[in-house]
Amino acid sequence: MKSQISRREFMRLNAGLVAAGSALPFAGATTLFAAVPGAPRAISASGTKAKLHPQLPAVDLWSFGGTVPGPLIRVKQGDEVNVRLSNRLSEGTSIHWHGIRVPNAMDGVPYLTQAPVQTGKSFDYRFRADDAGTFLYHPHINSVEQVGRGMFGALVVDEIQPVPVDRDIVWALNDWRFRRDRQLEQVFNDRHDMSHAGRYGNVITINGKAGVKLTGHPHERIRLRLIGAATGRIFALDFGALKPWVIALDGQPVPPRQARPDDLILGPGMRTDLIIDLPGSVGAKVAIVDRYFDERRYTLSEIIVDDQTPARAKPLGKPQAHKPNPIRPFESAGAERLEVVFAGGAMGMMGGMGGMGMNRGSMMRMMRQGLFWIINGRIIAPLEAGVRTPPLFRLRHNRSYIVAMENRTVFDHPIHLHGHTFQVLARNGQAVDGTVLRDTVFLRPRDKVEIGFAADNRGQWMFHCHILSHQRSAMGAVLEVA
């Protein structure tokens, strides 16, 4: 797998790369709450201190609930999520509930669905968890810095009848950029990151910790919920001889199958649920390798069978499927087609943007403002700057749409749509087998991808690259459903 980040840049960012997996259930140790009627449960946005790696000093971070990641929020499908966010930071913040379909007023996008939650203020988020699955929560203002300082967490909505497993584990994959003085880099909105592959760090953690392996019993069955929680880093995991089953992508169930390489690509905001059956012999080890950079693969974690007591006498068979979520189906008959072209970025910016009718003067003014991307020939100021722009498209409620996206850049882009779940229809002219439902789709350089969805959730919704440096530098728009 190739990435369009230069070898020199990769070596600069990954000098002394430290990566290791964590088998901790989740940082914060306990679930924030199980849903119960009554007053909202409190979660604060505040500063904290954390030791991300045993060989590095503890550093000052920002957090939800005082832990990095924030507390695991876990409810049953159909339960109500009721959270009061209190802001103790020195700047405004919010919570966006990534991937789960919520009412527009609960989507957590400042300047679009709500005002920023300012210092000393609070905001109540309340919605019913209609969809089961693995989801993410994070701020949607100054997000490359706030997420980059540790403000993210997992929302798990359990199925009414979950797939039977011995353990259910959440892994939030993230990276951090440390300077040579062993302190966290304080510059987050770096123009090189904005115009290139995004912010890459040189310390990798799982659940905010490095150096801990996943250990277990012979023939133990584990549900491993993988979350791409980094601001820019893309992971492409390889489990070697261990053949995990994939049972959900972006929280949406798929018929259980042995994981394919594309299932194990985790760009920012993407999720994959796996069923892993541990080997039957005590002492067996399996390396989990990140192979996103062909020439710079590294071991992210190891799975080690270290307990003498087997979970069972022989391995289990194919896991059972779980029920689909109640999502309004996309209807191809009569669906309206929309075209979206992403252009810009370094290494081809002038050619790609000039070909869309922009002159050199306009491009230079744009770049001086830290804006490096265009959508359909438009420079769309990021919402995080507090600027409202007209919607890219206005959609009719309950009508089905095909969105044909073309990536005219030399970089990868995980494109995320708020408020909806879409079906991936085709990639580079080839129909996608089966019904693959997602909320974030991975676009490689020069890719052409078609998605389809029913616009059944009213409101104005973000549609953007989830590499947060790209989002901050104009790779985002708004779709309105009315």
C-alpha cells in the first residue's frame, strides 16, 4: 500500500517511532453510564495529565471526563443517551457523535447545529440510540488541536441480542507528535500538514497507552472494536496467520466473513468490528502489523496466548450475524445524481485547481489564508472559522440520492457524512458486491466512488474529509435536507 507522504517527511515524523497495543478495556476503566431515566449524566471538557508511553514523561492533555480517551459510553439499542457537557477549557468546544444518526440539533457542530459551548457553560445532548454499533465522539471546533490533545472517546450501542463472545474490547488507535525534547508538539494547525497528508505523530497508542499486549486463553473468542481516532494517521492492519472475521463496518453489520485488506483500513473516523479466535496453544504469539506504509511497516501490537486454562476444547465456527439497523433503504429507481470533485493540496495543487477555473491570484490568496482544498471549484471556508456558507446541495426529504465523488488529489481522504448512513455503490466504475453501509468512505488518490442514501434526516449536515487538518483547510461542505 502506498501513501503520498514523502520518505523524508515520514522519517522526520517517525524518528524513534514507538508503537504498542493495549488490552485495557478502555482508558477510564469504567463505563460512563448505563442509560437510566432522569437527569443527564455529567461529562466535563478539561485539562489532564497523562503518561502515554513508559519511556516518555507525562504530558499536559485535554480530555473528556479527565481520561484519555474519554470514558466509554455504553448503552443498549433503543436506550436514551443523555449527557451534559460542561466546558472547563479556555476555549469553546462541543461533542459530535460520529457515525450515529441523531437529530440535527444534537450533532454537535458549532456555527451549524449549535453555538460553541463556551468556557464555564454547559450543553445537554439527548437522543435515542436507534442504531447498534461502534461509534466515536469528539469535538467539532478547533478539532485538529482538541482531538490532537486527547479529546475523543467511544460510544458503544449494544445490540438487543449481541453476538456471543468471551470478551468485548474497544481499541481506539491514535498517534501523538512528540518533539526532540520529549514534550508534545504544541503547533497543531501546521500548513504543511494541511496541504499534505495530515498530522502524523511519532508515538502510537491504543486507548491512550503504549506497551501493553492483548493476552488471553486458548480458543478464546474476542470481539475487537477498532476505531480510527487519530487526526490524520491512516492504519492498515495485518493480523498475519490469524484470520479475524469482520462483522461490522462503521457500526453497520455485515454478513460475517474473513476480513479483507480493505476492511482493515482505518482512516480517521472509520471503525471495524472483528471477531478474533485466539490460537489453541499456550505461548502462541501473533503480531498485528500496520502496513499502511509499504517500506515502513511496524508492529502495532501482539496477541499472546498466555493463560493455561482454555476457553474451550476446540475453536468455534463462523460467528452469527446480527440484525441490521433500522436505516431507510436507498432506492436506486429515480435517485438523483450529484457530482462532487475534490481538488487541491500539495503536489499538483496548481494544476488541479487551475483546471477548475481558478486563476493563480485566487489560489495564492487562498493558500495564504491556510485554505488548500476546493470542492466543485469552490473555496468553502471551514465552519471552524465561524463562517457560514451556502449548502453545497439542497436535498429533498426522503428522496434517494447518488453522490459520485472524484478525488483529483494525490492524497487519501476518508470522507464522512453526518446524520446519515450510506451504501457504497461503486468504486472506479466497478459495482461493489453486496450491501456495504458506511458513514465514512475511503478515497485513494484519483479514486472515483459512488455512494447512495435516503435523505431522511432533516437539517444541515457536514460532509467532509475526516483528516482533520484537511477539514480545517477547506475540505468540507454542508448538505441541507429539507
